[in-house]
Amino acid sequence: MRLSWDIFCSVVDNYGDIGICWRIARELVGEHGQQVRLWVDDLETFHRICPEVDPWKENQAVDEVEIRRWSKAMPQAQPADVVVEAFACRAPESHLQAMAARDPKPVWLNLEYFSAEAWVSENHGLGSPHPRLPLTQYFFIPGIGPDTGGLLGSPAELKALAAFQADAAARQAFWAECGLAQDEALRISLFAYDNPAIPGLIEALKHAGRPVRLLASEGKSLGQVAAGLGAAALKAGESRSEGDLTVQVLPFMPQERYDRLLWACDINFVRGEDSFIRAQHAGRPLVWQAYVQEGGAQWPKIEAFLGHYVAGLSAPAEAALREAWRVWNAGENRPEAWIEWLAHLPEYEAHTRAWAGKLQAWPNLVEELAKFAFSKV
């Protein structure tokens, strides 16, 4: 069944919101034959993860996805068969009015953030009538297990990941593109929000007992990376070495190239949602910095995920992992937590490969999204 889709994306978490919406839009078109119109309120940020997007155009097409600027002066448009409000954004009132006047009514979906919490299976798929208009919105919630919206990760992406990780020449070519030689150093990617825990991590890596290369992405966290090295500032292209550690600052990478960085590294420090999901699929040890929410609402999300993720680890490895994630998300400067965490790295490496294999048995988010929409038409 070929349907038209409107996906509304408000860029809040820098790159995570648009990153996920862009993946969904392309997968709906490329693997499910759908027609997608993606409304985005920040094309400049979109351009950074997808350079083919022209930030000055009101209307354009990239990878067969129609991309429209979403602004206060949004033009009146005929609503699509399916309207998706991503991550708590709200379509304009004029669009809701047009949806209410459409016959048949669009399938209206509220795409939530991923969560491993128990409430997801209880609320996924529930409908909520609009208080004034003859419309019902359905909650679509990514999560763990069969009674959720599943996890983002297309078959084509997973096939490309497996091929890349099995191809030493492809990995070597990637490192050459990054200006790095293939060597025996432990390679760690770092993509983080502001985090006072970073200097503690750097201090531990200086004394790792083996060569370590920390590949830090451009962003606000570079200030804390510099502080950990006793430097005034760092910028893209710079590198600093101290003890066992060499820090290399990478320029901002478009989405597909950043995916390959996660696939190629030995350890990934990630943030938000998009890079978090990608790092899980990469099958490498990871540390997640959750987006800070009012009232500490991120902590139940972290604990719920860990409740699934640590299953099968030895008691010492689980304790070290839980403490490292707590320190990272609490912003605590504690090198000893990272020294203990690194001591269990071989166990984490086997564990994360097995975890990535489990993910492939879970429902695929876009496939579930399409099936749900089809069932409501």
C-alpha cells in the first residue's frame, strides 16, 4: 500500500531529532515505497548532517524525500494520508484544521522517544481523541520487546554495517579519510553534551597501560576535553598527546560518515537518541549520556535500559558498568570509575556483540510504523 506521509520535526536536541526523522523518511521511501514530505524548522542543522540539503530553500527533494521548511508562515498544504508529529512537536493549528476537514481523516501519530521503561508496552498504540476536532492521535513508542514500536535500524543499514566491519580494507580507507593511520591504539569516539566528567575520563585514559586514541567530535564538550589536557582550547584538526593518550579533534561529520566512525571504533561515547541507537547496532562497548530532563526524568530511562542491557554480565563487570554510566550522567570527575570500567573491556566487547545480535530480532521501527498506519487507514 502506498500512502503519503507528513512528518513534522522540530530540532530540539541538536541532531538527534532530525537525525532520526531523516532516517525514518528515507527508509519509508526507499524500503517501503511510501511518499514522504518532511517538515523541518531548522534546515541549517539538517544541512550539517546531510550536506545535500540546501538550508535556504523552502521546498526541495533529497533521496526522493520532499523537504519543506516549517516556519510560522507555513503555507497551507493538503494533509497527507499519515501525519506524524515527532518527539512532542505539534503541527500548526491550520494543518490540524485541514486534517479535520479531510475525508478520509489522516492517520495521526505521535512518535515518542525510545524508552525501555515498562510503561511503553502499556501505552504504545493507544489513541487520544482531540478535545475539539474530530481526530484521534495514536501514540507510537519505540522500545524493547514485541509490544512496542521497536527500534530504528533498517535491513539495508545493518547489511552495510556488517560488510564494513568485516572488510579491513574499508576500515583502513575510512581511517585514511579521517587523516589517521591504521595502528594498534584503542580507538574511542566521543560525542557528548557539556559534561564535567570528561576530565576524569581523560585522566584515566592517560594511564590506560596501552596506546589510546580519543576521537573527539566538535562541539561544546571540547572545552572539557581541553581542560582534561590542561589546554586553553582545542579545534578541529588538532591533536594532543599525554601519557598513553592521544586526543584527535574531528571535524563535524555528516550522518552516514559518523555512522561509520561508530562502526570502526572500539568504544563509543554517545549522547541523545540517534547516536545511542546507532552505537548499540555497532556492537561495540558504549557509554550513553542521556539528554537532561526536568526533575531528573532521564534517570529512570537510564536505569530501565541498563536493566535489560547488563543481563548476562558478571557481577563485577555489571557493577563497573553501572557506576561508569552513573558517573558520566551525573557529571562526576572520577578517574577511578573509568579505570575499573576499562578493566572489564574484554567482557564488554563480547557482551555488546551479543547485544547487537539480539537487536536484529526486535521489531524494526519503520516497518512497525508502516504496518500500524496501514491498519488504521
